[in-house]
Amino acid sequence: MTVSVDSVASMALLDPTPLDAAPATGVREPRAVLVRPRIVGVGTATSPTSYSQEEVLDAFGITDPRIRSVFLNSAIERRNLNLPAPDSDGIRPVEPQGDLLDKHKRMALDMGAEALLNCLRRAGAELSDLRHLCCVTSTGFLTPGISALLIRELGIDRHCSRSDIVGMGCNAGLNALNVVAGWSAANPGDLAVVLCVEACSAAYAMDSTMRTAVVNSLFGDGAGAIALLTNPAEAPLSLAGPPLGAPATAAAEGPGILKFASCIIPEAADAMRYDWDRDQGRFSFYLDPLIPYVVGAHAELVVDRLLSGTGLRRSDIGHWLVHSGGKKVVDAVVVNLGLTRRDVRHTTGVLRDHGNVSSGSFLFSYERLLDEGVAAAGDYGVLMTMGPGSTIETALIRW
């Protein structure tokens, strides 16, 4: 049978038919797939300065006990932030929107370049191996986007294809991974990177409201990059041989991406939003106090959909990498999915050390899992992000 490139691009990553039974374990193995993108590298970066929650409160002279309580009971110890320098009176000025956009551009390029290079180093690849760059952000708007600016700044091949996903929020890393996994499957042997860059300091507002306090207590600066490669040996025979310029990592090692599942909650579309604050003359973020419970109530629905048709149960998942959305969000997911604290140890560790770094949070957790060295061949993992929409995104991977 001759298989065209177009038909390969549209094929599902995982055969939707049930998995074959494995008598010894009762866990059924996936059938052979035509193409399976693999995760071959990850890298992260933050802005240079780390603040404790107490230091942030003191920096802005916040004495209201209610607001201090929000900060100090967040399960966050430190975050990386780029705060405005104090003036001669020791007061940190309110930054106008134009200055914040400049800050976003500067920080996005600095953190993004560092995370990208760290990711390529871990993948055993060079900038010259990169064939597609997808950049994700929700903390600023640029035209041309971050991808074009990084290609220029780092001297990446001008023929590198690119995409930018802007404004989808904390769930966007998995939205991008889904799209780029399809690109990778259609371009076996070519290296692709998803880069999530969130300069949350460029979306910081200061006022005395509880709405602002909840947001300001949570987010930190961070960038995370993840590299994908489809091994040409796993591609259909009609696509003979690896493309020219295939990187040395073509015999890809790392977990394969098997499946994605999404769940949008339309009735909670306004529960998380980043929009214009007319009183302050700038953008600001809003989080509904009930959103952790809304997300938790739908977590089981989307995970069951993710595992549907695979023959897997939740107990078969060895590694859970959940977005570090906040203490209440993580708690709600744990309760509704019947997870243990060990299951989300990387999630809570990232929250503790960096806060919520938005779309790149799950990549910080994935990096910690790899550094731990406990993932073994045959292990399954679930990636989960959640954000505005309101949306839950998931992916099933296997080492």
C-alpha cells in the first residue's frame, strides 16, 4: 500500500482499537503505530531574581492581614520575578502598559533562548538541527512573534518553520504539543521544539483589591522547552529514508506521545481571563475563587476520555505531571482522581520553588521527573494542564 504524506499527517498517533492483552500483567499493550513522536529533550529557565513571598509583600509595603494571608498560605515559598526598582523614596512605581510590553519582549527572548538551548543540549542536538519552532505565551503580545525574534537573535536557519500560540493561558503548552506532535509525525527525522515563555512580571498589577492579591500571590517568571522527534524507522516505508539534515538524535529515545484528550467547560469561560482594566489603563488577570473546584470536578471526565480505548486504568499510570496551578487546584485534582501526594510531588515542588509559571509549568515538572531517574521502559505517564476557557488538556505518554 502506498501511503501519502498528507494521509500520514492526518493519522491518529495511537491506534484507536483496543490494546492487546498481556497475560502476565493484565495490562494490554498498544498495537503498532505508523508514527509516534517522542520527547527527546526538555529545558527550563527563569528570570534571575528569586523572591520569597514575604519579600514580595515587603517590596510593595503590603500590610493588610487578609492579603498577607493569601500570599503566606499559598504553598509557594519562592518565585522568580522582575520587579520595578524602588524610587528615591523606596516606592516601587506602577509600570505603564508600554513598559510592561517592553519587559515582556526582553524577558521572553532571554528566558526563551536559555530554555531552548538547555533543551537542545539535553536532546544532544544543535540549533542547526531545528526544523520547527513553536512559541507559546500569554503574558504579552508581539508582532512578529517570539519565534521570529528568536530565529533572528540565535541565528537559527531562516528555513526553520515556526508557529506562535498567544493568549491561550496556562493550558497552552499541551495545546501546542498536540499541534507540533502532528507536525513531527508528518516530518519524521526533523527536530521540533515547543517553547513556553511566560514573563509573568510583565503582567503584574498593583492595587489593594483581593482580585489582584490572588493573582499576585501565585505567578512567577519561567520558560520551558520540549523537543520532539519522530524516528524515521517508525515511519511508513513509502517515506523512504530520513530527510536531509536529520539530527544525530534520529534514533529517538524518550517517551512516545500516544494520545491527547481535551475538555472545555463553556459555562466557566469567564472564570479565568486576562483583559483590559479600564480603571488602571492596563491588562489584568482574573481568577474566580471557585475555579479550583470546577477544574477538579471535570478532571475525572477528561482523564477517563484519555484512557478510553487503551485498556489502561488510572492505577496503570506511573507518572502524573500536573500543571502547578495553585494549591487548591492541585488539591482538587488529587481528590477527584484519587491520586497520592507522591503522584504530584513534582507538581507541588515546582509550585513551592517557582509558583505558577503558566504554560510551562508542566515542563518544569517533567524535567524534575527525568532528573529523578525513576521512569523506566514501559511506564505510562499523564500530562495535564488547565487554564482559561475553562479548559483541561491531557496527554498520554509511554517510555
